[in-house]
Amino acid sequence: MTAVIEKLTEEKAIELALEIERTEAALKQMKVNLKAYVDDNGPLQAGDKLWGYSVSTSWQFGADGLKELAVAITAEGKNAWEFLSLPATSIKKLGWEEAALSQYGTLKETKRFDSRKV
């Protein structure tokens, strides 16, 4: 499906942005209501979709556990650093400038479209 892109005036763009905010707020409230229904009644099939909870899993490692994991990976003859990476929050905690970090890696930037409070 190809979307037709309409050229907007600033006035129309503002109108559209405000409508998106209103629609997203309404959607959020609808999901809260549907979640309450599912909490009380269990999963709900609507058309070809099943609304309910799914489980996602992740692992948390403390500093010592992470160190031991790296040693275990290395003991298997693998490079632990091909499996382990630093999350953005950990890099921020270091407080290093980009110039220092660039000695060890490359900066990856992604472009994300959203709104921010001014």
C-alpha cells in the first residue's frame, strides 16, 4: 500500500499534531479499559487477534555475575565481547566525552519521530 503524502501548511500541521496527541491519549485510555477487562475476564479474542498478556524474559547480571559469565564464555573458546555490550545507561554513567568513547567504538545514531514536551 502506498500512502499519499499531503503537503501541509503550518496551520494544518499544527492541527494534525494536536489531533495525533488527542488520538494517542484516547488510545491509551482504551487500552487501560481493555486491560481491566482482561484482568477480570481473561484473554479476549477480537477478530483474528487475541488480547491478553504475554511473558517476556530478560536476564539481569550483577557485576560479579557478569565477570563470571565473561570468563565462562572465554573458557568455551569464544570472545566474550562478541556477546556482551554496554547499554546506553552504563555508558552515560561513565561520564566520558564522545572523543574518549570514539577511541573504542563508533557512535550509532538513529532517527526517531515523536513529540517532546517544550
